[in-house]
Amino acid sequence: MKRKMRVLASIFALTLALSSLAACGDSTKKEANPPTPSDTGSKTNVSADAKDTITALLPPVSSEYQNNFPQMEKDFNALYPNLTLKIEPASWEDMTQKLDTQVNAGSPPDIAFIGSDGISKYMQQDMLMDITDTATKEMVEDYDKVPLEYMKNGTGLYGFPAYMEIHALGGNREFLEKAGIDWKKVQKEGWTFDEFREAIKKGVVSEGGKTSRYGFVFATAGVTSKDYLGILIKNAGMPSPFTSDLKYAYTSKNFLEVLKDIRAMIDDGSMPKELSSIDAGKRWNMFLTGQTMITGKGLATFENSANKNNAKIEANDGSAVKGSIKVQYTVLPVPTFAGEKMQASAAVDGYVTFRGKKEPTAEHKANVVKAAYFLASGKVAASTNNDLFVAHITASGKKAAESMPVTRDEFNKAAVETMLAQAAPARPDIPTDLGAKAIKLEDEVIVPKLQALISGEMTPDAMYEAVKTAAIQTFGEDGVVK
Amino acid sequence: MTQLAKPIKRRRIKGDGAWGYAFIAVALVIFAMFTAYPVVSAFIISFQKYKPLGSTFVGFDNYIVTFKDALFWKSVVNTVVYTLLTVPVGLFISFAVAIMILPLRKKLQTTFKAVYYLPAVASGVALSVVWLWIYDPLPSGIFNQLLNFFGISNQNWLGSSATAMFSLVLMAWLSSHGTSIIIYLAALLGIDDSYYEAAELDGASFMKKLWYIVIPCLKPTTLFLLVTGVIGSFQVFQNAYLMTGGGPDNATTMVGLLIFNNAFKYFEFGKAAAQSLILAAIIAGIALAQFKFLGNDVEY
């Protein structure tokens, strides 16, 4: 009995040890075997009609997006009977971590849905797949030119865009009107910082030294402060961290002007002094509960969220945001600074194409392009973009959307279209290493100093000097704007 | 030959030593895979510029860059400050709670042990969300309501460099004592009653018994908790990552967070590996110093 127990214990122990080894299998070895539908992302030699599987890692782009995955897989297979689209769903929280892990292990999915600003990050790892020579003329011509440019780096094209979204501001229409703000004029013509500053001062409601409503609240906790500065400086003549002659732009005097204005809005009492701790969820709650007149950043889909909450309030539904009031969400442009023209901050997200450790075959590459185009155009793009209230950027998507009615505020729709026409252009000419240096400078110097500026622990001049010094250290005296 | 071979084979199967080696082998394989291999791998990567398609050897560049990096040294200082504030106070709180629980009836003692251990079972992310709610910077925040009650204006707990580090320290003080309390309680129960009886005969007060019996008898336990506490504190990552992201102005950037950022945000695995090994060396140095200066008269 004693011996049997020992043998049994040994078997259990061995199983434990072997099961931990199972995770260490080398997926690249699969490439020596014939391709099968489960052979994810196989980079084997396959003919044009041979069976192949394309893998895609996709987050919940819209509320209905992930529910449509089985139908999307079925539709793709009906279109290309020899191809299988295998979609791996991921939450927004897990998306970056999952993708980063797979990229660094050398086995990324064929397609991943990410922001176009992530392209330079994965370019550094040499793990992106250039589809310039594989994307057909019809595919390329289906897209609006500006968003497609965002999917490029240098001369390479690294996927297809899904949408181009404007990062704007959002106002409570009732409060705007009470404050005497001609929001229709602002939507059409924009506003300067001085006009905006006066407007948000009028939106403040205080009693007994306590503020019950602020004029403007923007999420700035942690990394969201990057969005705040990024959106503002585009309208201060700096649409990109680099000028057209590749000099670092955030050392210009306009940058200092924006910093001074950021501080002025807090010192005026138009923004909370605790702004540095207000995250995206908190400021949206403040907007819906009437604690702020204007919020940022504002996305088109927020109109949809506000409408849904209004419906819940009307239906006396307990799942409405606690303490919320009915809000008519109004799209507003970001003010301009230092006399510069309006250049809306655009976010282009899309289906980026990756490669594995081994060079993909021409056939597999063509199949990945087919899958990426299928996801980023036509019916799939139309229904996803409608869910998000964002503009369609493909001719095929626009056509498919004709049969999908969307209830949207006409003024907001027109305001977004005006801003789309003024969107900051893509900068595929910025070399990857220069872009990576700018991102690090932003993360290690600009964002921390901005947090200190917003908290009132640093002056705009001190922050400007700190950024300038770090920029000169990084790019050299001649590599920055003077 | 056959006759000679047989007894050897039998001895191998029947010998307790062989079974011992078999069982150790499992732990050894797991240790080799999940501890030794990553350490060796990190050592190699620390001399490379890592890329999935092929890394390049860069010599000591990653170490030189790290030693010249002001943010690295700032994060080391932050980590030391955090450790100095959390570990000794944390140990004192655990010890005090264990002393208070000790005289209670067994059922009540178990209840308290379970209550204090509960945060260790809860997910760190869930705890952080609760603490973020407590530290809400607006006047409606829990702590701010408490301050307002005493006529003090609301504080930007995590958003100001004056309070951000203290907020993380306070969070550590008020949670994660479960393991230490249980270890201290086990050690307290291990002290022979005859010591207390003799002290009582001599008319010793509670404080005298604490000073001359309890504290000396618990010295090995305290040393163990101190060493493991310092090691754990130097590796702190989760609190800063979830609560402050290292801000404001890097006031709460710890070495662990910096390593994470370099590896997974910027894909600078070589630099991150070099920083990890420097951190390991710092921790090893401190642990050795603790054993040398505090462990001389400890008997196990």
C-alpha cells in the first residue's frame, strides 16, 4: 500500500511538472506541419486557394461589436470559402497587454485592432507587416485619404483604418444657453481661448464659497493628462510633436502660452483645483450629474451614452447614473490658442497587420489583407461606426450605412464634419526612433510635469524650462524649435 | 554481474533517499523553469537590445544608461522612503494587534485572525478601487468628508506630491497585516507559559513582560518579517501602478513600476532587465546587512 501511494504521488508530481512545461511549447514548430484550420497564423507555403486561417485580436470597439463576431466569421468564410477568420476577443483593459506579450514572444495575431499611434511602437519591434504591395487598388481607393495616411509609417502601409474620430469637447446644451453661449456659432466658427475662458467662467455656480457646478472639467488623472495637453496644443499651431523639418515643436513659445492658459482656467475657479485626480469616469459622472457645463475629451459616442441615460431617467430606470439629470449633449470644438488656426485632434483606430518570426508567404499576406479589409469596410465598418456615432471613412461603408438609420442630433453631426475637415494630418514621415524618443519624453517629463502644473506645484515657466531642457538633451540644440 | 546489479537496482527503488530525490526533483524542475531560467535569461537580456526577431549585444550599455538615469535614482529614493515608512510601522501594528488578540478566547481569536487576513484574500485591484473611492479628491470623498468635519478643506490625496506618497503609505498601514499577525500570533503562542509565571511571581508589569520576555522571544520572528517585509516593499509595484501611475511628477514612481514601464510600455527589455538585477543586488545587500546587524544574537 505504502509503495502504491509513493508511485501515485510520483505520478501526480510528474503530471504537475509536465503540465507546467506544456505552456512552454514553441508555436513556431507548427510551421513545419501542413496547415490546418486551427493552425493560427500559419506562415506556411499555401497557394491562393489553399486553406488558411487568419487570426484577429479584437476589443469591444462598440457595444454590439463583440456580439457580432460569430456572424462576422461566418460572413468572411462565405465570401472566401477557403479562409477561416478566427477572432480572439479581448477587453480594452487586456488588449494592450495581450498584444504586447504576443508581439514580444514573436507570435502576434495576424490582425489587431489598435490606435494608429501604436504603429510606431510595433515598428520598433519589426513585427508589423507592410501591406503596400498586397492591398489592391480597389481596396485603397475605398478609403478617405486622410485616415488612410494615419495607417502609414514612412512609405509602408500597416493595415486599414476603421474610423477617424475627433477628440472634441462636450457641453450641456441647457447650461450653455443659460450662460448665454451661442453654441451654434461656436460649432460653426470655433472660439479663441479668451472667448472660451469667459464662457466657462459664466458656467460656474457657487454658493457660500462652495462650487456646485464648474464651467469645464477635463479628465487629467494619470495618462489622461496626455490627452488634455495633446488636444489643446494642436490648436496652438503644433499639430504634431515635430515640425515639417523634423524639429521638436514643444519648445516653441506657443507651448508656454498653452501651459499658462491651463493654469489660468484652474486659478479662475472655472476648473476644480483637484483636477489632477479626476479620471475619465469621474468627469463623465460630473457631466451627467450637472456638476460641469463642459467636459473633455468629448467623443461622438458620448451623445449616444447621454441619450441612453436620458431614456433611463425618463423611464425611471434604476440603472441610470445616480443623481444624473437629462442632458442634451452638444459637440463643441477645442478653443484656439495664440492666434493659431483650428486643427482638430483626430484619433484613427484600425486593423493593424502583424507578422510572426518567420517571413509570411505572399499567399498568407494576401489573405490577411482580405480579412483586414473585410473588417474595416462595407457592412462591418458601417454597423460599428453607426454604433459609435462616428463618420464613415470608406465608400463601401457609406453605401452599406444607407440602409442603417441613426438618430443623431443634426447640429452635432454637422459640427463633427466641420472638425473632420480641419483634422490634424497624419505624419508618416516621422522616423520611428524619433517618434519613440518623443513618446518617452512625453511620458517621463511632460506628463509628470503637467500633473505638477495642474496640482499647482509647478509654474508654467518652470514646466516649460524642464521640457525644453529635456528636449535639448534628447534631440540636441539644433533638433528643437527655438 | 547480474547478481551484483540486482541489489543496486532494488536499493534505488526501495531507498527512502531515492523517493526523496524524486519529490525534490519536481520542485527543482519548477524552480529551474520559473525562477532560475528567468534570472539567467534576464542576466543575458541585460546585455542586449531585445527584439523578437533577434537581439543585439550591447555590452554594459543598459547598466551605464541606468546609472546615469536621474529617474532611476529618484525611483530608488521613493522606494527607500516607502519602505522606511511602511515596514517598521507595519510590523509594529501587526505586533500590537497580535498582542491584543492573544488573550481572547479561541473562537474570537480565530474571528479576528480571519478579519485581519481578509484583505490578503481580496484582489489587490479591488482593494485599490476601494481606496481610490476613499481618496476621492472632491469634497464628497470619504477622507475629505472626515477632514471637512474638523474644518479642514479637502485634499487632493493622490494628485498632489505633498500627499501622494503618504496616501500610499497609509493604504499599506491600514491593510495587508493578515500574514504578519498570524505569524506573530503563532510565535506568541510558542512562548513557554513558565516565563510569564516566573515574571508574575516577581511582580513584573505588563510592559516589563513585554520588554523582557515577549520581544526577545519574538526576535527571530521579527527578523524574518522585517527581511521579507523589506524585500516585498522594495518590489512594490501594484499600489503605485493602480493608484497614482507613479505621479504626480514621479513622486510615487517606485523601481518596480519603472522596470514595468521600461519593459512593457517602451519594450526596452534590456534596460528593464539591467534595472531588475540592480534592484536584486540592492535587496540582497540590505537583507545581508539586516542579518549581520540584527541577526547576531538570534537563535533558531
